[in-house]
Amino acid sequence: DANGVSTLSKSYDLLCRNGRLVVYGFHSNLPKVDGGLGMLSPWTWLRMGADMARMPTFDPMLLTLESKAVLGFNLSFFADEHDLVAKYVRQIGEWVLAGELRPPKFQRFAFESTRDAQAALQSGRTVGKMIVAV
């Protein structure tokens, strides 16, 4: 789950016994820049605070009884792990070629449209992945 407060509870609810929820981002918790002016309004700060208050907690007793796990990691720590990342990318490629893994929806932008890609990302209304072709 890379979305954060908007999907964490539902993601956890969908776990079956022995299920694992992996959290690696909080996109829905990130502020959206109001009006493209590069400033956050007081309402944005209030929304971010309300989102933090709605952040789910996970009861260790229930995790144990239901044999579930919630795991988290920070993708930025992989920046210097070139060999490990290459290994993972090869494995994912094999799964895609074998039809065991389907790529997510994506939206492609030409390099000349990088501003449009950034605006779409900042709008918070994008679905799937975004690709800027160089």
C-alpha cells in the first residue's frame, strides 16, 4: 500500500489469515499545492492533521491471533542497493513475461510535456503510474 490513510484500513481488512500488508508510501497524506502557487493553505495543514488522526492502528494481539502482519519500508533506502534492485527488477520482468504479473495502468507523457506530468501528479487525481518518455 503506497497510498496511506485513504486505503490502509481497507487494505488491512482485505487480508486473510497469514496475510501481509506492506506499506511503502503515504501518497494520500502528502499535501497538494493549492493553486500551483507553491504555498500550502491553512486548510491543507488542517486536512493533513485530520488525516494523521485517522491513521489506523493495528492491535498486536489481533495480529497474533489472526496471523497477520503489517510491514513497512522506505524505498529511498534502496538508492545505493544497485545489485539488489537489479535482482528484483529481473525477477519482476520474468513474472511479467510469464503472465504471472500484470503491469499497472499508466499514463505516458512526452518529455516536452513534463510540466503537464508534474501538474497531473500535483493534482492528486492521477491513477496508476506516470511515465515521462525521454
